[in-house]
Amino acid sequence: MKQFFSKKINKMGFTLIEVFTVIAISTLSFFVINSFILRMYRANSYATEQSVAIDQARKGILDIVECLRGATISDTGSFPIVSVGTSTITFYSNIDNDVNVEKVRYFLDGNILKRGVKKSTGSPLAYTSSEEVKVIAENVRNVINITDIFNYYNNLGVKITDLTKITDITFVKVNLIIDINPNRAPEDFNLRSSVSIRNLKTNL
């Protein structure tokens, strides 16, 4: 009788092979699930970072458009536009609505678009103060995509290719390409806007 119950109990237990099999399957399942969770986390994290970069660039373009729209004669009597380039533009504009006009410069530094501002000081007034610089947009990929940030047009809508003819400029198009990592998806995101310079328009 004792021998019968002993054999029955042994048959109900797990063999060493079964135990190892269960452990192996459990371990494999853990690594698969863990790997999947990590991939999902990284994908979501990257998408969030890309979204933040795009939102920053969108605000940056709004900043450019707003400041450039009000470009005006400087406190020293200079023409509203100082100089232009495919990735830079310098002009005068009263960006803080005080009594003085600031000298504003947008420029690309590596893959970061920045804004520099100089205030007029002294007597007579001059733009000799230190430039205050802040970041407008990061992860700008225009250079590697061979795409101009700024394009300029005259009063007839004709694109200006000779960038020394600053007095012909009345309209500017802005194009930013944003991507926090060009080596992985999602692809580049393009942000575009345009602005007419109020004080330079002649077809009013």
C-alpha cells in the first residue's frame, strides 16, 4: 500500500527536465517582453523629443516673421535691412515696443538657429552694445539637405538671387527642416512661412 502511494506521488511531481524547461521558457518570455517594452519606450521617447523640437521651431518661425514684418529705419537712420544670406539675415526692428529700434540678427550656428539682438545706446545713438543671443530652434537640418532657410523676393514676386541688392527685398520666405536624428525615422519635418516687410512694400 505504501509503495502504491509513493509511486503515485512521484508521478504527480515535476521531473528535473520539466523544471529546467519551465525556467527556460519563463526566462525567454521575460527577455522578449522586456525587450518589447524597451523598444516601445525608446520609440515614444524619440517621438516626444521630435515633437518638442518641432514645436520649438514653430515658435521660432513665428518669432522671425513677427520681427521681420516690422523691420524699419534704424535709430541711426540706416536702411531697415543690413545684410542677408541663405542662412542668416540682419535687420532693424522695434521688437520690444519701446522707444528704440533694435538691430536683429538671425543666424545658423551648427544645427542651431539663433537670434542676436543689439540695442542702440549712447549719444549720438549707435549699435555698439553687446549682442544678446538666444536659441530659436535646434536640430535644424537645412545644411545637410542643401536647403536655404531664407529666400528673398522683390515687389513683383521675383526671387532675388543677387543678395547684395537688399533694397529690392520686400518679401521673405522662411523654411526650417527639423530632425533630432537624421539616421532614424521619422523623416525630416518641414516648417514654412513667409512675411511681407510692411515698411518696404511699394504696392500699397
